[in-house]
Amino acid sequence: MSTDELPDWLPDWCSAHLGDEPVGVLFVLRRMSAVFGLRMASGREIVVKARDDDGRAASCVAAQLWLAERGFPCAGPLTAAVGVGRLAVHAERYRPGGALLLGDSPDVAAQYAAVFARSMDELAELAVAPPLPNPRWIRWDHTDSGVWPAIAQLDTQDQSVVPNHVLDAAERVRERILATDLPCVLGHGDFEAQNLRWHGSDVWVVHDWDSLAWQPEAALVGAASGTFASVSPPTLASIESSAAFLETYQELRGRRFTATEREVAWAASLWPAAHNARWEAVHGGTPLCCAALRIQAAERLRRANA
């Protein structure tokens, strides 16, 4: 893509908010957000992110800035979130490089848990408006009818193809988590291998702070313990590795979970996989999460007391 093919608003936005103009395009990604890697007239390289403005962006960008200023490995924002029509837009430093850390062994789980614990240490000191609604794959706290949050891309599909064991797991997980009154905190809601890069055993960068969530700590940790090994398409980590993730997290945070928190963590470890399994089913995708739930759900639900 050349700069002539960028959205009409983007060059003027860069001039207004960065005092700089794009002269080259490094990359363009379009998923839930549009992400533009740009080379600017000044010579610096930046990233501009634009996504539908659902009220979450200001808190997410503020949290990302907080972390970057404290030396956490993430790209430092260069602007706040700015409204552009129906979009929320911000710019951040370009932080390329690093490699994926693949696998879901207990040792790998412990490495990911250490990063998650560090992020939670830092975020615990930050006060921002809760970034609600939560990302759809971690939104068991919705007020829509039925077990699933309202998601047009899924709701318009044939729901009869969703396996009963997926629906059963989602119903039991949601009931278990919502039966508690644990306080909500900030945490990364999409903690997957594809969103981190490493230099050897050292984490280099954690991406996707658009997915910051406002949920009980144990639930956030539990969800991460199930998703940390996911690339594309996502799957569910082994039970042994989720257990290693939870144990390492508690050790590094210096606080043992209560019995209720342990159960909530195990319950939440299933929700993203159930969401992904539903997606697989209605779109005819490879049933990775469907298969993982068939194998693992009973034991995870037992540990969740669900």
C-alpha cells in the first residue's frame, strides 16, 4: 500500500496530532481494529490504530501509557485516544522484532504467568474508568438474554450447529463466576502467544492493550491460563500447564487465592475456549477448541465446582 491509499482522514490526523506526515507504509492489518505502520517525514516509524469507538479506548490507551512509562515491555502511546467520526484513534511507537514463544508445557506456562503477574502488579496502582463493555471473548458478565453476549457475527448464524457440550460448559462457567462477588480489576483480556514477542526467555513486547478487561483478578488469571499458548487459530492449553500458570502467578504476586478464587480461575479458563468453539462451529472452522473442550471441560468444571 502507498500513502495515497491510506484513509483520507489519516494524513491530516497525523499532522494535527503528531506534527508529522506519513511518507511510507510499513504494514496494514485489518482485524477488529485497523492498524497502520507508518514511516513519517521526520524519519521515525509509528503505528496508528483505529477501532470502533465503544467507550473503551481512552482507558485502554491510558493504561498502556502507564505501563510503558514504568518500563513494562509495550509500545508507548504517542497520543491519547481521539475520536474520528465513529472511530477511536491513537498513535504509538513502533516496537518491531522478537519471536513467538510457542508451546504449552508447564515451563512455558510459567514464563507467560510471570509476564502476566508483572502486568497486574503495575495495573493495580492505576485508576481509570473501567473499560466496559469487556471484550466479547471474556464477557461472561453481559446482561443480554441467553448464555452468550450479543455478537452480530455469531448470532445471525445457525446456532443449532454449536455442540451441546460447548453450550453446557459455557452455561456452567457463567453461572459459577456470576455467583461470586469478587471485586473487579484491570487486566489484559487477550493474553495469547500471538500477542507477545520474546528475545529468548525475555519478553520483548506485549501487544493488544485494546483488549484490557475489567473482571475479578482470579477470572482474568484463569482466562489467561487457558489462552496463553494460542496463536491462530486459538486453542486451549493443557490442564497441567494451566495449573502451572496459576501456581506461578500466585507465587510471584505473593498472595494465595482463596478457595473461591481458585474455582473462579478454573471456570474462567474455559470461557474463551467456549467462545472460540462456538465461532468454529457456526463458521465451519477446524474444531480445535470444540475438541479441547470435549477432552478437558469435565475436569476444569470439577476444579471450578461448577
